Amino acid sequence: MKRRAILFASGAWLAAAATRSFAQAPKAPRRIALVHPGIQAGFRRDFDAFRAALKELGHEEGKDISIEVRWAEGKTERLDSLAAEAVALNPAVILTGSSAGVAACRKATSTIPIVFTTAADPVGQGFVASLRRPGGNVTGIVLHAGLTGKIVEIAREALPAARRLAILVHDQDPRHKNHLDVFEPSARRFKFEPLVVRIARADELDRAFNELAQRTADALVVPNLALLTSLRQQLVEHARKGRLPLLSTNPYFAETGGLLGYGTTTEENWRRAAALVDKILRGANPAEIPVEQPERFQLVVNMKTAKAIGVSLSKVTLLRADRVIE
């Protein structure tokens, strides 16, 4: 009997030890997959802001989370395959940007939560049932194409002598249509002749600016589209070289050297997207997480650029500016 008792006790101890060992085994980091149409170099600041926000929310890369990145580098035709790669990793959540990114990720999965950093009209495009209650596996930050109308209004105020106002769009991004729907009637309302210039790839900027020069554009609007945001340094350099006032719905452009920008920064959107990812990692259902809308908008004016290209801005614009770069 003693021998049986000893064996039983030993077995019980081993089982308890194994249970304790299993319970104490570190959990594998939960995977976050990034699938983005933009060029990585152009979104470094935003991606760093996203990672920093996750850390502030208590997530440590390599410890409780890992991030797998897939950048399309401006080639939207790659998004479907990149989204499929991301889904194969079985991540806890997928982060994406722009309507093209959301569409590709939704095509790849209807169950893995998807968070977008920007998307115009997610209800109209069928990504969510409503902003208040998305109802599926998608939520994120909405970016209103209406800002394009506001930048046209600011262009008229800032550049009263301008007559031909151009807009540059990436026609492979579905969101470009939303911006054109707002831009053309707004331009006519403010007594501009609207000009539309399109690019399909990043290597078409020389051709686009030659077209702008041939059509004698007086100013250029750059909407907040993923590829164009990625290319902001090159866009600003082209505009300065051609002494063409560049206005954008992303304040980053004014910081980079454009004439002015009005809107919410993409960096702020990425930080807010991190908060949505955090909620999902803690068990929230994306179907019940409201799509967020920007709350803060700022007008940034770059007077260094104004002087460099020989443009005089109206006093009203300077008074309205939240920040003036001297």
C-alpha cells in the first residue's frame, strides 16, 4: 500500500508540476498584419506613430505582439496578393489604409478584424453598414472627401488672382472619384477653371507636371490619397521647381515644403487606429466599434515656400492659419 501511495503521490506531483509549467509558458505574441498601398518610405513617420501608440497602450513588440508588414509600394495591383499573404499568417487584426486596401483585405477575409487608417465614404462603398455600428469585421477612421471642397475655398481666399486650379489624382485609388466629385463643382463655384491631371504610377510625376505647365495651371490641389502622400517630397520638389503653389488636404505637405495644407494629419489617424487595434486585441468586436471621424483640423501655411516661389498670400489666410512656417 505504501508503494502505491508513493507512486500516486509522485504522479500527482508530476502532473501538478506539468500543469504549473504549462500555465507559466509564455504566450506567443499576437500578430498584427499591415497591408498598405503606399510607399513605405513615405509613411515611416505614421508607422512609427502607430507603433509608439501601441506601446503607450501597453503592447510590447516581440513580447505580446508582433507586426508583419506588407507594403504595395504604390502598386495597387499587388494588394490582393499581399492581403492573401497577410490572411495566411492568421493575424489577430489587419491594419490597412485607403479604400483600395480595405477592398483587398475584405476580399481576402470576412472574419479577421480589419482596421483602416483612412477611407472615404466607407458606408457608400459597402465596407460598413453604418459609421455608428459597422456590423461586420471592418472599422477605422473615415476621411471626408469634403475637405477637398474646403481646400478649394481656401485656394480662392489665399490666391485671389488664380484662375486655373488643378487637382492631381491617383486614378488607381477608388477614392479619387470621391475627390473629383467634390473638386470640380467646388472649383466652378469659386470661379476657377478646374483642371484634372491623373497618374497611375509613381514614375509618372514628370509627365504630370509637364502637363500642368502646358495647361498653365495657377495652383495645384493634392488630395490625401495614399500614393500621393507617399510621394509628398517629390511632389513638393516638382511644384517648387515649377513655382507652382501646392495646396493639400494633408498638413504634412505644408511641413514638407508645399504652400499650405488643411486637414487632419495622417500621423494622428494612425495613432487613433492603434487605439482601435488595442480594443480588438482586448476582445472588442469590430462590428460594434464605431468608425471614428476626425475632430481636429488645422491650417498650416509655409511662408518660406511662398517667398521662394514668389506668391503673396492674402492677410485673411495668414490670420486664419493655425501655424505659419517662417
